[in-house]
Amino acid sequence: MEIRLRTDADMPALLAALKATHEVDTYPVLPNHVTKEWLLEGDDGMAWVAEHDGDVVGHIAVATTEEDPDSLSVHRLFVRPGARGQGVASALLTTVETYSKVLGQDLFLEVLSHNVEAIRLYESRGWKRVGGYVAVWTGPEGTHPDINIYASPHNDASHVLDVGAGRPTE
Ligand SMILES: CC(C)(COP(=O)(O)OP(=O)(O)OC[C@H]1O[C@@H](n2cnc3c(N)ncnc32)[C@H](O)[C@@H]1OP(=O)(O)O)[C@@H](O)C(=O)NCCC(=O)NCCS
């Protein structure tokens, strides 16, 4: 398996993988977010794919954290259902953890409560839940999803993110 920077040529394979991920995991929550625009939204162009035997099987991006311009957030992490449980997401996470360390920036992420496999993976890698809030937007059933905020184990432990800024908090 190879981790490399995303290119435009990866889009068809990534959208097919994202569609399958939506069907299995409700990620993204809304079916009309299975688009190139949603995938690229806010990632500052720093994004990587995992390739296995010539197939693009996973994706990850980083973006500036909404509340803190000196921190990075993980965005759009997913692995095609047929390629899971083989360390693809772990390799993608290692890539962004290394990237943020090289830049000297702390790394955070947001995960919905129903994405239980992702939460288990983050916690097994030492990520810690540092807060959460209820989304202002609604899912297909008209409910407001719970969003959890996690901090990378490599962060400066004294760095507390003001997750409530500008958002409805728990
Ligand atoms: C969460 C997600 C990205 C994980 O992808 P993945 O490639 O299966 O993840 P990994 O293989 O790295 O790790 C998954 C598990 O397999 C284990 N694993 C890793 N390498 C392995 C290997 N070679 N053999 C067997 N198991 C392995 C890991 O230890 C991990 O177990 P844990 O969760 O109990 O710690 C994937 O389930 C997904 O796309 N979910 C839907 C989208 C989503 O929720 N994204 C997160 C948004 S915030």
C-alpha cells in the first residue's frame, strides 16, 4: 500500500469509494454530499490517498481548525468498505500526524457519534475526546447529530481548544 498526495485523476475512484461509504456508514450523513465539492471543502489542498494494487482505497485531508488558525483538523477520512481492517486508515492518520508534527501544529478532528469504528480507531491510537457539540444542521431523519472533538496524542497537552466559539455547545 502506498500513501501519496491526492490528484484530480483520483476523483472518480474517490467518489465511488465515498458513495459506498455513505451507504454502509452514513458518512457523509447526507446523500447529496457525495460530491467532489464536499470532498474538497476547506482542505487547503493538503490531502492524501491510499493506493493498493493500483486502486485508490482511502482518503484523508487536513484543514485549518475553525476556532484556531494555528491548529490543523483532520478532514474527510474514509476507507472503501472492501479495504478495511488492514491498516489503511492507520497509515493515512500516521501521515497527517507526521505532517502536523513537522509543521509544529496541533491536530484535532471532529467525528459524529454514529461513526463508532472511527471513534474506536482514534481512541486505540491514543486520541482523546476534548469536547463536543450538537450540530445546527439536521440529518435525514430531522435529528441534530452529536459531534465529538478529539485531540491527537502528539498535541501540546496544555493546548485547550475553545470548541464553543461560535457554535452551539453541549
Ligand atoms: C474508520 C475507518 C476510516 C477505518 O478504516 P480502516 O482502514 O478499516 O482502519 P484500520 O484498518 O487502520 O483500523 C481498523 C481496525 O483494524 C485494525 N487493524 C489495523 N491493521 C490491521 C491488519 N493489518 N490486520 C487486521 N486488523 C488491522 C486496527 O487495529 C483497527 O482496530 P481498532 O479500531 O479496534 O483499533 C473506516 O471504517 C471508515 O471509512 N468508516 C466510515 C467513515 C468514517 O467514519 N470516517 C471518519 C469520519 S470522522
